[in-house]
Amino acid sequence: MQSEQLRQRRRERKRLERERDKKESRNAQMCAGDELDFLLPRRVAALFGRAMRAAREENFTRPSNSGSRFPGRIQTT
């Protein structure tokens, strides 16, 4: 009887560990997807920056669109 309970506890512990590992992996992937770095000429960087600001404003003004945030950093050459 005790050995069966121990096996059940071990199985449950392993299941919880797998769930935690999956959750951590998904979280790491989501965090990595929030940032992009670009090396662009100044004129292109300025145009790209304006386009991103306009896209963000559009996403925030349309409640039906759950668009992701894009905190990209742009380096100029």
C-alpha cells in the first residue's frame, strides 16, 4: 500500500516538473521574441521608427486587435 502511494507521488512530482519546465521554456521563448536589434542607415532607421510608432498607435487604438508590443532598438550607421 505504501509503495503504491510512493509511486503515485513520484509520478505526480515528475508530471509537475515537466509542466514547470514547459512553462519556463515557453516564457523564455516569449521573452526572446520581444526584442529585435537592427543596424541600419540613419534615414532608414528614422523611417522604420516612424512606421513602428504608427503601428503601435494603431494597435492601441483598435481594441479588437491584440497586437504585440515591439520595443525594438535601432542602431544607426
